[in-house]
Amino acid sequence: MWKTGDHVVHRRDGVCRIAALEDLALTSDGPKTYYILTPLYENASRLYVPFDRADQILRDVLTKEEIDSLILGLKDSGPDHWISDEKTRQRTLSEIVKTGSEESLLKMVATLFLKKMEQTEKGRKFHATDEHILNEAEKMINREFAFVLGIEPDSVPDYIGSRMEET
């Protein structure tokens, strides 16, 4: 599938570089082949992904065309509907962060961002759990988009905004 030097997205840790592919005895099952990953934004850590489970944990990095298509899709369809029930919302949002597609993540961020703006305008606080999930999802999106686009993660919201404004 992937080779040393390739960049992939780890479902929990974001964009990583494949540092090596090695046979290691990390469990009592004996030696297995592992991808050894270095997260792009967490240089001090290493991740070990079993080769036989890699397709469940890793995916290819998006292309610029795929990013622009996701943004256009968000522009066309808008954010997801707000889930009023807090427990259902937290469960749904956590599941999207854990296993959701890039499209689901982007829609979730848009939904949370709009709700946060609405709460701010009313002089109300945004729920802390929603804020935490929003920050995690934004970090995931910003880091991958920044890597692909060759910009800083902090510049990604401006890029998305400018693409949304284009006709």
C-alpha cells in the first residue's frame, strides 16, 4: 500500500510520514510487520500501525482538488442540522471525530462554528464539550489542509472562507 517516506493520515493523529516498515515483536503474538509513523505536527512521538490493519487506521492525504471539492460541497449543501439533545449531539460529534469522513468533519465544524456565533450574539456561552470537539475537528482539518496546500494551519480558515466566497 504505502512505502517509507509517504505521507498518510492517521485517523487519530492526523498527517504522518511513514518513517519505516519493520517486523517487530510488540505483542505476545510474535513478530508482525508495522508501519512506523512520525506525526507531522508532533515530531517527538512515533506511532506503530500493524500492516494488516493499516487500511482501517490510515488513509491517503487529500489532494488540493479534493479539498476544493469538499469546500464546494459545503457551500452547496450547508452545515448539518443542529442536534438539540446534548447527549445525542455529543455522541454523534465524537463519532464523527473518531471515524468520520472529511466531508462529515467539515460539515460538523461549520455547524459548531455557526452555533457558537449564534450563542455569542445572544450573550450566551458555548457548551464546553462542543467547544472541545470543535477545536479537535478544526485542528484535524487545518493540519491536513495546510500540509496539502503548503500553508500554515492558522491560514486554513481564511482559505476555506475565500473558496466559499468564490462564485
